[in-house]
Amino acid sequence: MRTKLVGRYIVTDPEICHGKPTFRGTRILVADVLEQVADGMAWETIIEEWRNSISYEAIAEAVRLSRHAFLDNVDKYTLETLSA
């Protein structure tokens, strides 16, 4: 297998981080950055934490792709409710 582009800034490569999505040219896991976003960390702080190895645009792409993945799979996360 080879490197696959998931977006402009995100790739998967079986040789890097076991094929989990990373930011292109890094070993920074997209999941780790999304966790920081979910924890409410400012994007500027996230960029600094990763020593400017990722950009604002890269984080935005990760968030957009996550949104699409969630909306495409919302039924997997939906719980049945009882009618009153």
C-alpha cells in the first residue's frame, strides 16, 4: 500500500503511525489534534504545541472531515428514545 491523500493536509500511510490519519509531512495524529479541539484548546495554542508543524487550515480540514464523517454515520450514534 502507498500513501493516500484524505484531503489537502491529511494522509494515511501504512508505514507511518500504523496507517492512522496524520497531517501530511508529520507523524502528528489527526485524532490527537481533534481531541485538543474537543477539549476547547485554542487553535493557535494547538499549533504552538505542535511547534508550527500544522496550520490553521490543516486543523480546519480535520474538523470539516470529522463533521462529514459524523453526519454520514449519525445513525450509528443515535439512541432509541421512548415515546411519551
